[in-house]
Amino acid sequence: MAFKIARYPNKIAVIGAPTSAAALQAGHERAPAALRAAGLIAQLEQAGYEVTDLGDCATQVFQPDDEHPRARNVSGVLAALNELRPRVEQAVKSGALPLVLGGDCSIALATLAGLRRYFRSLSLVWMDRDADLNIPATTPSGCLDGMVVSHIVGRGAAELVRFWSELPLVREPDVVLFGTDRLDPPEEEFLSRSPIRHYPAADVLRQGAAVATQAALERVHATSREFLLHLDVDVISADDFRATNYAATGGLRLADVRAALGVFARRKTLAALEVTVYNPELDPDGSAAQLLVELLVGALAERLQALAAAEAAAPAPRVVKLEPAEVKEALEEKEAEPAVAAEAVSEAAAEPPAPPGELAPAPIPSEPAQLAVEPAVTIPAEEATPPPEGEAVEATPVEPAEAVASESAVHGPPEADSRQAETTQPEAPGEAPETPKPPSE
């Protein structure tokens, strides 16, 4: 069931999801604390936001889990998801934009489930160097971090597919992969027959980040429907950002990611933003954390400015000022309406019903009806020519239209046989026989 909620463009709720359970090594669980320490909340407030910090979920750390080589640490992943989901629901219910600090990519399942509590249909923008479309049957590592999108669209480990009762969390045509640069053969094969939208890094660079971003939003209807923006920081080239487990050169440069984030964030339909796989253990001086905070705050500052400009450009509601006497009169008329309606109902109930077979009397209008009277036409006597001797004049009786309509409504149309069965008076000697009237059609 979905609910209508009020959303406040200047409110953000920060949620920490310190988990590396779905990864292949520890480190991601330290990211929420490192980003806070880098001044994230203070800089958001300086940008004009009212920030609520909903704290961190319990920490979940990577374990080898050799007993389940095809889907490692499912229990730890589920524990993180079950704690994160209600916090996302709390943030959405408050009208704030949830900003979720991961953590590994599996947190997207909980973020989407929390959003689905209030939004019936969602789109997903997946900014990631990897497609994350493996499943336990195709994964080379058993790393659930590389299967997240599969679980979102309803494929993969049963425990994670069923995390949200209404499958799937997001339909395949409403998912866009943005900035991908690494695909496993099974992922390529799946994408070749899937309606998932795909914008590889090479295409984004060729079209330009801003143009590709706008096209991606339109392809998944995110310009008119709420969407989750997922940012995996390994989408940024290692030439600009290295504090992630699987950094690599190539792909999107930092400037491209900044331009894309600005376009995505300016959309009013952005329902939540999450950032994942930053590893503070690979950032000893904290410079990568500072860069990431700058990137996030810059995009969200653009959002606040764009929404404020749109609100200022919207036409102001029309306000009608009433004098106290007019207000009092309007209130008295409003209070009198139920009494008038009740009196009318009582009068209608008091009238006896019409006997069977008779028409109910027509209601008497409150004002006399204005009848249009046609002027009479007088034929001068000299113009009236008597019929020749021996010919009869056909006299057709004229019945009031209202009477005919009423009789037809009650008894049905008159039948021709009844007219022919009528008896006629014998003709007087010397008079011409009357011409029979043709039956009505």
C-alpha cells in the first residue's frame, strides 16, 4: 500500500549503513563515520539544508563464509537490510530526502524497500562501473555485492529476492545502468535480452554527461516518477579517485560524474540518494573523503537552488480577501445548507406515492414558466375556399405533444391495429365517405 506524503525540498535525513557483509573484504563499514568526520553534515547545513542525522545501523563486517561459496554472508546482509529499511521509511515519512551512507552496494535493497512503503512505482539510476547482474549460478566469486541489481529485479538468492513482498522491487524497464565499464560474459548475455536501459561509460563520454543523463532519466520515466540514485564511487576513474576496493583507470572522470550528479539531483522526483563502496582504509589522509563530501554537497546544493527557482517561478495561489461581515454571512449560509436539505427530504417523504398506473404529478416550478406563444394566423373569409361538392375534407385531430409523450412513456406506443378496430358512425345519405386515416408509422 502506498501513501501520500508531504516532501520538503530543504530537508535531508542522513542515515549510516556501515556494512561490508556483501563485499569481499572489510573496510566499507567505516565509510559513514569517515564522511561525517569530513564535515558532510556541516557543509549540507551551510548549503541551506535542515539536516537530521538518524544515526548508524549496527555494523556488519565481511566474513569469508566458505560454506556458501555461491552466496556469501547472506545472514549478515539480511541483518543490515532489516535494520536499514525502517530508518529509510522514517526519513521518507518525515518529508526529508534520505541520504544513505554505505557501506556496500547491497544497501540498495533496503533503501528501495523503504521507499516502496510510500511510492508504488520507482525507477532506479545505477551509477556504477559494474552492472551487478550476476546470480549465484553465474558468479565467479560468490560476492553478493556483484548481484544486487539481479536481486532488485527479482533474480538471485531466494532470501534476498523475497526481501520485499511484492516482486520485483523495480521492474527491468525502469532500471538504467549508467557509466558501466566492466561486464562479465553472463551479464552481457543477460543484458542482450533484457529491457534494462544501459549507458556504458563510452557512450556517456561520447554524448556528453549532461545529455546522456537527461536521456537516461527520460528512458526510465524518472522525470515524472520517483527514483533512487545509487552512486558507487568506483564509477569514477582511478585517475581521480582511488579509495575504493576495485578502482581502475578509464571510465568516467570526476568532472563527468559531477556533471551527471548535478542533473540527477536537480530532479524533483529524486526520492533518495545513496553512496557506496568508499573505503577509508585506502584513504589514510582523508583527502578522498573530502573530495566525496564536496561532490555530494555540490550536487545537493544545485538541487536546492533548482527547486527554489521552480517554486518561485510557479504562479502564486489566488487569495480572496473577505470582510468579517462577508465571512460571517458565508458561514451562516454553509450552516443552513443541511437544514434546507433535510426539510426537502422530509417534504418528499411526506407526499403519498402516485396510485399504480397513474403518472406522478409534475413538480410545480418555483417560478412561473415562460411560455412562448405563437401569434394566431387569421385566414380572411374571401381566401378560404370551400371544397368542391362531393369531396370530403380530412380532419386530423391534433393532440398535445406532452400528452402523447406521457402516454407513450406509460403505455408504450399505440399500435396501428387498435386504430383500425375503432367503430365509425354510418354515413348519411348523400354525403361523401370519409377518407380513412392511414395508420401511424
